[in-house]
Amino acid sequence: MKIVDFKIYVVGNSPPYHGGRNWVFLKLTTDNGVVGFGEAYDIPFHPMKAAGLLEDIGERLVIGRSPFDIEKTWRSIYGSMFGQHPDITKVAVISAFEMACWDIIGKELNQPVYNLIGGKYREKVRSYTYLYSEVTEYAQATSADTRAYSAPKSLLAVHCNPEKAAERASYYMKQGFTAIKFDPILDLMSNEQPREISLEELDRTEAVVRAVREAVGSKCELLIGTHGQINTHSAIRFAKRIEKYEPLWFEEPVPPENIGEMARVARATSIPIATGERLATFYEFAQLIENQAASIIQMSLGRSGGILMAKKIAAMAEVHYGQIAPHLYCGPIEEAANIQLDVSTPNFLIQETIETCGGLHAEILKEPLKWEDGYLIPSGKPGLGVELNEEVAAKHPCND
């Protein structure tokens, strides 16, 4: 059994772009007609350039290989061109191919992937969502030398305004979510972080956390989902302010580039530190875990190295009593891969979803992911359990 063909779909997400503006999907085909799908998460270049990277690797290093040779193919790509370094661009490419190979293996053996990586440890997967606004506005700021993130005003209000954050948290709790994530310092996002936070800003952010806790009581966990906006001193001050509201975690309190500083934050607070969406391979996660910088590991399967790599990272965390909460801010193929990992992993905590997996996340699959009362329900079908609707994918070209 050999891989003989591949095809890449760059899909432009629909407004309000929850899960990103574009998704990069991969389709692999074998010589006996078995098809597998994968997804690369957020390669930091234009998505059409990202597609070119997948094409290059596919042509040079994947065509002609057996989809069963997961480890051998992974190492071949990882070490190509004298690379052998956890670069998020190359590892995202590897992740898409690895994911698609597992999909093929499962289909060939008529088994869901979770049965091939440990078996079903749980029947359903607890999920959480970010707070999203009802308004569908979107902004993307540009300047002469940079393309910078700029959140819509409605989204900033949902995260940074106490009354609106509490209102949306209550809405999601009523849908069935038992955990919600929000970033009360989302308005500090820039290309020049980390920065110091003022006492006035601390007062406002604490007010947001307090309002959300009062709105949901003890029925819903609070996940503080920051994005490395502030420096170590500010992160510690912020953590001390919100400890009394008992968040389940404090995510990316500082940028992940300096594990030592993140460890300083971890030592200074009782709130568990969560991170991982910007890390790749078990080499980077090993440093994170060994330095006790985080106890909740948020690998992105479409960037960290794929399903087997994520399973290895989860095992390293398990030794240290750490838990995994896989990150998701892309399309539903990675979500399907997450479910396979979550179902089979003892130290799984909770899974990120984009609300209830509706909209284009559902339409682009032949059969959407099943979400019920705060949980994702594994389908039990072979492979990843989903099939990309290629006709729908073709109708959603890349968003520039």
C-alpha cells in the first residue's frame, strides 16, 4: 500500500471567521483508493504559500511511501534539508501528512484511530468555547510594514466589558457548556508584547473576571485565555488579583518563547498555567514540563507534530501529573483528530471547540461532528471519523 496522490484545499472561512480566516486541508490517496484527510494549523505565511510548502514536501518526501510508516516518514520530513528543529512551519506541514496517514490506516483496518492508539478510555469528550459576540463584524489592521491583529469592537466588548462578558458566559452555560474561556486583556494584543499592565487596567480586568464568576456561579469553570500580552511582573500581579475567583487555568500568561519566565509565573500563583498552542514537537514540550512552567498542556495537533506526537507529549505530561487540553482554532479536521486523542488519553482534561461546531465547521464535512450538552461525541467510524466535503471546500476560496 503506497501513497500515490495528494490534493490541498485552502478554504476561506465564512464571516465572522471563528476558527481563523483560512483553513489548509490535505487529502492523501493510496494505490488501492483509500483516502485520508489532514489539516495544517496556522502556518505563519499566506495560506497559498502554505499550500506550496505542503506540495513540495508531498512531492519529494511522501509520494511512494506507505501510510503505515508514521515514524519513518515523520523523521524523514523533520530532518530534511538539515532541519531537525521544532520549527512550527515545517512541523505544521508534517502534522497534516501524519494526520492524513492515520486516517488512511484507520480506514484500511476498519477501526477508529482511537482504537489504534490506546483504545476508548472515555465515551465522550468534555468541551469548552471562547466567548464570541453575536455581531459578525471583523477588522484586520494593516500598516506599511506589518499586518497586525485587530479584534472587532464587539468581540473586545464581550471579553473586556464586565456586563457583556457575563451575559455571553451565561448564554453558553445555558447551551450546556461547563467551561468557558475569555481574555479580559484582549485589548492589549499587539505585535509589541509583552508589556506592563497598569493598575487601572488590572482593576478593569478583575471586574470582568468577577462579573463572569458571579454570572455562572460554580456551574461553569472559568478559563483565563490570555495570549502572552503581558510581562512576568504583570502576569503575577494579574494572577494574584483573580485567584479568589478560582479559574481552572491561566493560559499563556507570558509569551512561550521564554520558558523560564513562564515558570516564574507558575511558581507565584495557585492557578494552573496552561500553554502549548505555539509549541512544536515533544522537544519543546519537554522543556515546558521539566521546568514546571505549565501543568495543562495545550498542543495543537495541526502544528505540534500530529496524533502520535501528541500522544507522546501527553505521556510526558502524565508522568508529572499534568493534563492535556488540546487547542483548536482552525477547521474541523483537526478537531476530529483531537477527538481521537482525547477519547484514548487518560490525562485528558477538556477540549476546545468553536462554539457548538456549527456553521462552516459543520457544512464542510459530509457528516458534522456531534456535540451534545457540552460534550463532543466520537462517531466510532474508521479513521478520523469524518470526510471533507470537497464540493463545499471548492466553493470557499482563500480569503486574502
